[in-house]
Amino acid sequence: MFRFSSIKDYHTSLQNGQTTCVEAVRFYVDAIKASPQLNAFLEIFEEEALLRAEELDTLRSANGLSGKLHGVVVGLKDVIAYKGHSLTAASKILSGFQSIYSATAVEKLLEEGAIIIGRQNCDEFAMGSSNENSAFGPVRNALDESRVPGGSSGGSAVAVQAGLCMISLGSDTGGSVRQPADFCGVVGLKPTYGRVSRYGLIAYASSFDQIGIFARNVADAALALEVIAGQDTFDSTVSPQEVPAYSSLLKDAEMKPMRLAYFKEALQHPGLDPAIREGTDSFIKKLTEKGHTVEAVDFELLEYVVPTYYVLTTAEASSNLSRYDGVKFGYRANTKDADLTELYKTSRSEGFGKEVQRRILLGTFVLSAGYFDAYFTKAQQVRQLLLQRTRDIFSRYDAIISPTVPSTAFRIGEKSNDPVEMFLADIYTVFANLVGIPGISLPLFHHPNGMPYGLQVMTSHFDEVNLLRLSERLMELKA
């Protein structure tokens, strides 16, 4: 029977004739079909995935592996464009829409031999922390189906967690890769803003969004990042910096002791689950016993992180989502004898879900003439202060560590009526997006309630090499 542990082992099995790409695709198609209750996939590209697998098997028999991701089965969050395939952002407003081009990240995957197996469920327009906001129903956590998988990339996280694909691409605007990775017990990587092209990613908040990776292990995430990162003429925000060979740089030859910082206010936060606090404290002690330096730093700005994030992202969302008007593409309301303004209003009211409407309204409010300086301008000033403080910390430390989320996966419906409590689930993750640094959630711990939870690691801008190296070393100390 086909089994998957890592891309490296899978490629070895392909080269040894122990398995084929076709066998891998059939395994994952069967696994997805056998798990409809998880609601992780909105669509399976079964026929074309099998055809591509056959082509790759033929190529391999003649010339060996045809790319770094030869035959690797990948799922895409339903906000990432794939030419000729449906793209809805899990929203009624985009019903019937097919993408006319592929995201740059998708093109790079295909160039290296990847197989796209399907489109994954998510919170509508990537707005949510639980994957309960999808127009196609909630995704369920495979470890406990009464619990959420996290959001907004919940389907992508569950697909890796439940063995429905090898890796997934998600998007991370304020923790939407790292938070579900934490809830599902997998690796979730958010690269530096500008490391991966956003061309073909449906925009939520353009100065925050970044395509991220879900994987079973750090090495697979490193290889995927190596493939999708780099310059793109279609995205002016992408860095021209050369992409390191992340997968071959994971091992640190010098193995120096690490210098790690953590925010004192983060571990003392009243919203942090006591068991998570205790587990994180114990891991810090283990690190110090191993000779590493782990020190608390004062971060008095922590309480401003979530409000700053929501002021800025909702403002950007209100602008980005104005293009969905019921006229150009997607859902159009059935309004007879209505003028254009009424058509816009009705289409958007019927097409957008409640959470998306809430954020559009909030963003429109903070951008309005009477409140722009009081909210939007002030939030931008706080963002700059956060960036300055971050640079100071990284001048003295290799990385910042923290819990990824203040609790384990909660029950479906538990926080649906309390948006503020839901927003606070992002308290530790939004910081990396505000300042544009890379972050990763590592599945290191298990809570007394049986659910996994992770440790978040963040490094300085474009320092993914050290982020991945540190992550490998921390995984070796897994509790």
C-alpha cells in the first residue's frame, strides 16, 4: 500500500520502482473521496491529475526525475488561481468563475513536476480564524471532527493533516497558515513578505498577504519554498534577492548555540491557555539546559497588535473587494427594473457572507473622511513603531519564539457569535504580517485535552535559511 512520509523518501521509492506517480494520485483521490465529512476539498481534479501522473511516470522511465517536485501531489487553497479551473474564494460572489491564468507560484510548481490534485476549502476571501465562514460549509479537524481546523486555510491544513495530499499551498494575511497548522499538528510556513509572488492570489489585504506552505516536515516546506520563491515580473512587490537552496542548507555545519527571545507579555497574557503556557515554559527550560540562550524581552506594544492589524487589513479589504460588484463576473442578483446602484447593493449583499460584509464595512469606516487620521493613519504609525522595535530585537537575537495560538482548536460554533474573541485568536500571529517577517508553526506539543499545539518561530526579513535551520533543530527536541 502506498505510504508517504517525506518528498525525499517518495522520490527514492519512485527511483527504485517501488511506487509510481499514478499510484500516488490514486491513493490521494481515494483518500479524499473517503473523507467527505472533513469538507477539506471543494473539487478534485481527478482525471487531469491521473493524466499528468502518467506523463511524469513515462518521463521518469526515460530520463529520471523531471524536477524538484516530480510527482509531488499538491492541493491549492481556493484563493490561488489555476488556469481553466474554478476559483471562488469560498464565496457565493464568485460562483461560476473560472481562472483565466495561473498564479506564478502554481506555474513554478508545475515547472518542477508537481501534480495539482484539487481546490481546498477556506474561510470566505480568507477572512476568518476557524474555517466556519465558507459558503460551502465548515471544514472539520481530522483529529476531532467536532472541532475547527483553524483558518482561513483550514482545508489546506486538514488535507496535509489527514493525508489527502503531500503538501498544500495556503495564504497567510494574519496567521492563516500558521494558526491552522497549529490546530492540526502540521508544519505551517509563512515566508517574508515579498519572498513569494502574490500574482494570482486573490487579494484580501495586499500589504499583508503572502502565499504559505503546509507540510508534514520542515524539509518538505523548505523544498516547496525553494521552488515557489523568487522574482516575478507580474508582481512589483517581490524581492529581487536570490533564492537560496533552502533544502540543502537545512543542516547548520557550525551548530552554534541559539540566541532566542520571547515576549514576556505574550507568555503572561491572560488569554493564554495555562497548559500551553506551562508547555512553552518547559520547552524554554529544555533549550537553556541544552546551552541555548532564551531571554524575555519587554514588548509593551503587544496589546496594539490586533487592533492595528484589523484597522489596516479591513481598510485594504474594502478597497480590494470593491471589484466584486455583480457586473463583471461571478454572482449577479436577480433584480428586475433596478438601477445600477441597486444591482451593486443587492449582488454584494447576497453574494458576500456576514464576516466579509463586517470587514468591508469596518474598512470603509476607518477610511472615511472623518476617521481616516484617527484610525488608519494612527495604525500606520504603530506599524512603523513595530518594525523599528523588531529590527532592534533581531540585532541581538537569532529568532523570536512564542506560542502560535493562545488555545488549542475550539469547538465548531463555540466562538461564532463573538467576533472579538475570534479576532484575539490571532494575537501571536498577526505580528509577523504587520512587520513582514517570516514565521513558522512547529507541531511540538500535545495538550492534556489530546489536541496538538505548536511553537511559533520568527526570524528577520529574508532570513528563511536560519528560520528553517532553527526549526529543524527545534523539531529534534520535540517534546
